[in-house]
Amino acid sequence: MTDAEALYDDLAGVVDLFGALSRAELGRALDELAFKQGRDADAAALSAAVEDAVREYYLVAYDRDGVALLVPGPAAFPSLPANAEDLPHILDVDRRTVDRGSAADAAAARLRRDSEAAVRAGDEARIERLLDVAYDAELWAPGDADAAATVETVRARLEAALD
């Protein structure tokens, strides 16, 4: 596991403490976590790490009642960084119930867009990465027929692109 993957899993773990968080809430949580760990938070670096975690499917963004929320994604193995267990007591954010169907649909739609772009660009490394994500996504959101059908179609297209 790379340092980046460990960081993405930690980000997913922080989000998982709350069920789902907005980007602003996650930013506050990461600021508090840095303070608890006795270090300064680099807002720009943390924001870039969150965007990278979304790009790599460690976090998935979905819309809930007009609010964009992040949830742990299909590539994540959520882990808790030191002192993260205190965050629910520090932040004024209630635990959210995740609409798994909406999150799965958002992940599947993004996976479709990303795979189309990777195939058009002939980006073999990205195609292989997205193929791994497609396999993870099938297990991540069981029971959502629409998302499953989209992911199955995406997987077939990615496999064909590698042949």
C-alpha cells in the first residue's frame, strides 16, 4: 500500500465516522484532527488529497437533498488516523444515514464517464485502474440493479479496450 492509498483510507475512515460529510465538514474535521495530533493543517494539500481520493474512488460524492456529500467509496478500506475517534465529540455534525442507492448510482455514473474518457484517450493505466474499481463497485453496492447494470456495462467496455 502506498502512502497516498493509506491517506485515502484515512480520509474514508474519517468520513465513515459520520456516515457522510460535505467537503466543508471534512475540511473542518481534518483541521481538528491536525490540531489533536499537534501539527498544522495544510488546507491546500488536504483539499488536493480529498480530490485525489474522489478521483481514485476512495470517496464518492453524491447529492442528498441538494447537498453534495462524500461517503467511503468502493476502493476504500476505511481506517482511522490517530485521535480521529474524538471527532464526533468535537464537531457539531450528526451521524448521517447514507442513501446507498443514490451513492451507488453516482459512483456508477462517474465510473461510466471516467471509463469513456480513458478509453477515448487510450490511457491503458487508467483503464486498468478503473477496471479494478468496477470489480470493487460490484461488491460495494449490492442490490442496486441500475448501478449494477451500469458497472457491468462499464466493466465489459474496459475489458474490451484492454484486449
